[in-house]
Amino acid sequence: MNVNIETVHFTADAKLIDHVNKKVQKLITFHDRIVRIDVFLKLDNVAHNIKDKVAEIRINVPRHSFFVKSCSKSFQESFDSALDSATNQIKRLKEKQAA
């Protein structure tokens, strides 16, 4: 599994990168054939005073691709919310394949 973390409009600290890596590794328990995971962490509305933190996750498995996006006031919260959505999508795919 190849994990790629990109930050847009800011530089992520080691704590955030570790949080993302640790959570992403848990996805293997739901699908064992994950090929690639791209995580994009962005600051939205940079021109304004309000800076929303956006997390986007793209997960590639053979013959399928998942994309989720979440926005909140902290990167951890945005990432965790997006990861929950991605986990649900992967679980549904596995249930379909098993049936």
C-alpha cells in the first residue's frame, strides 16, 4: 500500500503527519488489496479571515476508487470524519463482493 500525504497552502507538523499515517494503516483491516491512498490537507478560504481545514482522501483498490472530502475547524477532525466515510464505503464494497 502506497500512502501519499500532500499539504496545500501550509506545512504540516510531525504530529499531524503521524496522526494521518496511524489512522490510514487501520484501513488494511477493512480491505486487504488497497493499492494507493492519497491524502490532501488544504486550507480553504485563505484570502479571508476564516480558514476552514479540508481533508480529502482518495483510495484506490483494484477496479474501484473512493473519494471523500470533509471540512471543519481542525485537520484532525476533518481527516477523522473523511476517514469514517471512506471506511463505510470500503465496508459496503466488501459486503457487495461477499454476496
